[in-house]
Amino acid sequence: MEKHISLVGILNIVYESLSLIGAFVLFAIAFGFRYFFEFISRYSHHGMDEIPPELEDIIPFILTAIGILIFVFAIIGIIGAVGVIKRKEWGRIVMLVTSFFNLIHIPLGTILGVYSIWVLLNDETIRLFNPVLNTPADKSPSQS
């Protein structure tokens, strides 16, 4: 199970890093949205007067908000994955929450989410992450 735990951490760091790249792409698109509209109007048959000005104002805002959400969840996922690699109980909990959110990202997020949940909810994994459960039943921590 040790290899599965390490693999869950590494795969989640890679997946969330790709999400960070996606967030930065959204930021770039939001920043260059007006230039993109000008480019379309210059080199196509459609003029800028056909596009409602409200659309030109709200789309960059929406793209930025979505980019911020993706960025925040990706950072939380990376922090949780590092915690899982270091065998911290808080990392396991954060990674479980992140994995449940990853289930809606079909197909890669779903595959990674199912695998992560399977590994992190395994009884052996829970014992590895919780040192209180590792002590034998006949010997309490205060007797050592």
C-alpha cells in the first residue's frame, strides 16, 4: 500500500499542476479578450458593432473568476498531495475532499479521484496515517 500512497500523491501533484496551467491560460484569455475581439472584427466578416458591449465586459470577469477558483483548488490539491506523501493525516483528509471534487472532471479526474479515494479509504492506509491506531491494543502509549 506504501507504493499506492506515494503514487496517489505524485499523480495528484501532476494533475493539479496541469490545472494550474489551465488557470493561467484562462487568465491570459481574460486579459487578451478585447484584443481577440478586435482581431476577429478586423479579419472576419463580422463587425464589433454586432457584438453586445455587455458581453465584451462580462466574459473577462467570468473567465477570471473561474481561473481563480481553479487556481485555489489546484493549490489546495497540491498541498494535500504533499501531505499525503509525507504521511500526514491532514493531507489524507484534504486529498479525500479534493478527490471527491475531481470525480466531476471526466475522464482523467474521475479516474484519479476513484483511485485516490480507494487508496486513502483503505484500512491499511488509515492505520499508516494515524499513529494512535498503530499502537498494539495491549500496550497503551503511556506505558512505553
